[in-house]
Amino acid sequence: MKSIETIVTVSPDGKFTVQLPPDIPAGEHQAIIVIDEIPLQETLKDKERIKTLKFSAYPVGLSDQKFTFRREDLYADG
């Protein structure tokens, strides 16, 4: 069984065409089609309306001025 996720355009008469990968052999196959109830353009508009959260910066500083988060300090043996 293969799972293929793609975007399709449904025509006014309710038909759409799907391009399958070349490794699917010709012939009849059983398939399951799941269609979102809301068209993609409408969901994109909803996402544009959602405001992004803005967090204010809060300087905390280093716990110790000697600790610099250098790679050599993080992975030092011993």
C-alpha cells in the first residue's frame, strides 16, 4: 500500500485528475480519497488572518562570565 499526498483541483462537474508516480502499475486499483471540506484558498486566507505572537526580549545574561558556550567548552574531555 502506498500513501500519496498531493493537491488536486476539482472541476465544477466534480472531476479531478491525479498524476501517480511511475512505479504504480497500470490497471484497476483500490484507492481511498480524503477531501478537506474547505477549499485550500479559504484555509490559506484563514492562516493569513492569524496573528503571530510577538514576545518581548528579556535579557538574562550569562550565569558565569567565564562560560561562553564555545564548542571547546561544551565538549571538553575531563
